[in-house]
Amino acid sequence: MFSPTIQKLIDLFSKFPTVGPRTAARFVFYLIKLDKKETEDLVNTIKTCNFCFNPFEKEGNLCEICQNPSRNREILCVVEKETDLNSIEKTNNYQGLYFILGGTVSKLKKEDIEKLPIKELKERIKNPQKFGIDTHFKEIIIATNPTPEGEATALYIERQLKNLNIKITHLARGLPTGGELEYADEETLKAAFEGRK
Ligand SMILES: [Zn+2]
């Protein structure tokens, strides 16, 4: 039997895809033995973007993408998690902004859909200036993963955003069904963005 806090941490780590309770326990005990000051410093230097929820380390409240004046601020791409944003960035094709729904590491489950930060998303679309972005969005791309959870999430978001009267698009089919953006090759991802409708 582990102490309640250790058990709680193990449960947390077990939520990672492919991590079972035994591996989770190893992570937790590894973490406990790490130098406290060092881990604290590392975690404290990382901030979350005020607009898109992307983690970053620079000055200010906005991440590098949101701060970059050459990005197209009329397009907003909604992704499930940080690693999806990262894969899209790697294609060097999409130039707009993002919003991370915040299924940070674990996949979105049906019961989690109700907990999605839709209110936050709507606020940022309606009033981006309030969050430090001077723009008026003209297109929202819903780029959730082509998994059952991702499709359900996309439908839910679309329904929620309907009355904002902004063009909503989806990535073109062609991404492997059941796969994740994270694992799609750059050409496929690029084509999915270009063929969006
Ligand atoms: Zn940002």
C-alpha cells in the first residue's frame, strides 16, 4: 500500500496514454528523488499563454506565436493538445493563431467533453483584445484528431460556436482515421490544412 498522496500521483500518471500503474509508480518515485529546487525552477520558468494556453518561457503574457506580428490573426485553429500544435507548426504551412482545448496529455474522453473550455474559447473569439490579441477572427479551424473522441469534440464545438456567425472549417479528410495529428506526416497534415472546408 502506498500513502494517499503517492497513490494520487500514481493515478495521475496512469492517465497518460500507454502508461500503466507500474510505470506510473516508477515515475512517481523517480520524481520524489529529484532535486526539489531544480524541478521547481524548471516548472516555474514555464508559463501558459493568456490567449491560447500554449506553454512558453519568454517575457509577457503571450506565447511566441501569439506575440509574433507576422502571424495571420484572422484565423484561429482549435487543437486538442500542445503536441498537436507542435506538429502543425512543424509543417511551416499554417500561419494563424491557435487555441488549445487542454486535453494536455491524455486523450479526450466523451465524459470530458462537457468540461471543455468552451466558455474560454468563445470569450477569446468574441473579444480577443481582452486577452492581448488585436484582431477580428474570420475563420475558426477545428483541428481535433480524427478519432471518435476528436470527432465528437469537433461536433460539440461547432454547435457551441454556431451563433457567433464566423466561418467554421474542418481539416480535409485524408488524415488516417483513428490516428492523431501528432503522428501524421508533414505532407499529409499540410494537405489537410489546404483542403479544409
Ligand atoms: Zn499563445
